[in-house]
Amino acid sequence: MRTLKDIEIDGKRVFIRCDFNVPKDEFGNITDDRRIRSALQTIRYCIDRNCKVILASHYERPEPGKYEEKYSLKPVAKRLNTLLKIKNDFYMAEDVVGPDAKEKAAKLQGGDVLLLENLRYEAGETENDEAFAKELASFADIYVNDAFGACHRKHASIYAIAAEFDKEHKAAGFLMSKEVNFFGRVLESPIRPFVAVVGGSKVSGKLQALTRLLDKVDKVIIGGGMAFTFLKAQGYEIGNSLVEDDLLDEARAIMEKAHSLGVKFYLPVDFVVAPEFSENTAVKYIPSQEIPVGWMGLDTGPASSRLFREVLNDAQTIIWNGPMGVYEMDKFSKGSIMMSHHIAETHATTIVGGGDTADVAARAGDVDEMTFVSTGGGASLKLIEGIKLPGLEALEK
Ligand code: AMP
């Protein structure tokens, strides 16, 4: 992969596609600025080389053509400015490719930074529209893609725009190359035992990743809502727990494949169950084969936590994607928090992927103990699935 340091950028106009899609609370405050901090290395590198830096990102899913304030990147601009602490000028455009963005871009001096408004305010972004991509490209001499969290999407600022630059004028940013190389190295030559911990709501979203992981890992731990599809496939009562009935055969096939490959496959042995999906409800701990009719499993129980700890004990490499329960509610967060602690306590190389999973690790206070916390959930799953990311493909073309 060609990175920024392989191309000549000194003094040039550089367009950097970032992923500033950060979580905010109900007051509009940024609650986790990891994605902004992770982009600083690439941005500073360009500033230090006297480039005119144009930054662009999407933020959530606004209705195209409607400039709703809640989707504005203004809070990101503020935080970025604070973190960058540059002596040069920092501008925020009021539009994406409109008159304000163009006027401010034309004013830039070497070392200045301009952040465009939310790319998804323009319909052309998600449509991968060529004309829109050309307008974006006209801002710069160099295109840099550092938006790992978005590079599994074929959008204009990720895909179509790259066709406007030849190989000497486009490259991956440092965050992108770090993410891709890390996953690549771990999946190609992991130190064993290699354990995958997979949770989250559904089997469907992670079916391909799970199937591919079976060829690579020594053990799999399943948690979260997806565990119930596997338990039902084994014929157990799962009450009203989340289940995908159309995937029972696939679930059986996965378990059979694991068995035939000699991959150890662990499901939760107990659950925290409740009669309804609510924080203000009575809960009980129950063995996984005794879920009462009408109740639902919302977290893995203490016996599962102890079992998983044993399973992780000798691990040398761990990939973790997906929470063990409905961790957003305190009552059902223990299984996920305990999993985070157990993973952090090992001596393994630990990779955490996915926004929810990174959030669990942060709530558990374990982020510093993990080897690598990925900024991209969907993109990291695609890497595990062995799928070429459109953003990377476009850079190589
Ligand atoms: P995913 O996006 O597939 O990684 O799923 C993350 C979501 O799964 C989180 O929002 C959790 O609340 C949810 N989840 C985890 N365990 C369960 C469960 N037992 N029942 C319902 N939802 C769950």
C-alpha cells in the first residue's frame, strides 16, 4: 500500500478524507474523540510540509440537500482545532462544494487547514457521483484516504474521487495503513493459540466473518444476541431471546465446520434473563438450557464469564468484535465488561474492532491495555472476511 510518505506533497494542496463520525450526546458534545485524535498524525504530517490541507468527512445520515444543524461538523471543527494547536489558520466551510468552501479553499496559505461541511449533505456522496467527486477533487493536487472506518463504502469521496488522481498523487494516510497492516499481519501469521470473541446482535451481520475466522483461529467464543441462534440450532429452548430462525441451518453448519476443523467452539453456559427488554425489570441468572418460556436472555452470566476466562487463559492472539449483551443498559453490561477485563488481562496481542466493542472497552477502562483498538467496525469485519475494501482498491487503480 502506498502511503503518504511515498509521494511528493511539499507545499501542495492536499485533500484528506477522514472519518470524523464521532458519537455525540443529546447536547451535541462529543463523547469519544478517538477518531479525531487518530487522524492527527496524517494531518500534522501535511501541515509540517507546508501543505494547504482540506479535510472532509461524513457525519451520520442527514437527508441530502438539507443542512440540518445536528449533522454539522462544527463541533468536530472545534475539537480538531483544539487538538491540532496549529499557529496557522483553521477554517470551517459552511458548505461542501459551494461558494463558501471554494472561497475559503482559495484563501489557504501553506500550513492552513480547511474542514468542509458534512459530505452527506450532498446527495452525490452516497451515490458515488462522478460529477460531485470531480468537484471535490478540484480542491486539491493530492488525494489522501485516511478514513478507515468508511473505506468499505463505495462513496464519492472514497471511491469515485480516487479516479481523478494518478498514482503519484494519491495515497493512504497513516491511520489507514496502520489499521490494514495490523489486521493483515494478525490474520496472516497469528501467534497461537488464536481466539476470536464474537458477539453483537445478530449472526447475519457476521456470518461471513465467522466462517472465514474458523479457518484461522484455534477457538471461538460466541456471546451476545447471536448466541441464541446457535443454542436454538442445538434444540434448546431460548424463550423470547433474539433469534434468526432462517439461519438455523447456517448456525449448524458453522458448528459442524468448527468441529471438523478441530476449532473449539464455546457458547455461553448461563444468561441474565428478563421478562421484558427494559432496565426496570426483574432479572435472574439461569443456566443456558433452562431459559423459561416468555423470558429473554440479555447478557451472558457469571458462569460464562468464568468459562471464557479459562478459554482465554493461554491465548496469544485475540480478536474481539461485538458485545456479550445489551451493554447499553447497566443491568446487562456485566458480561461485556468482564469480557473486556479478561481480554485485557491476558498476555495476548489483542485487537478490538467495532464501535460498540471499543465503547465497552472504554467503559471498562481497558483501552490502554489493548494492543490495538480499531476505528472501523464494518471495515474491520470486511478485512476479516477477506474482502478488498473499495477505498483501498480505488487507491491502487
Ligand atoms: P452488532 O451491531 O451486531 O455488533 O450488535 C451490537 C448490539 O447488540 C448492541 O447494541 C447490543 O445491545 C446488542 N445485543 C447484544 N446482546 C444482545 C442480546 N442478548 N439481545 C439483544 N441485543 C443484544
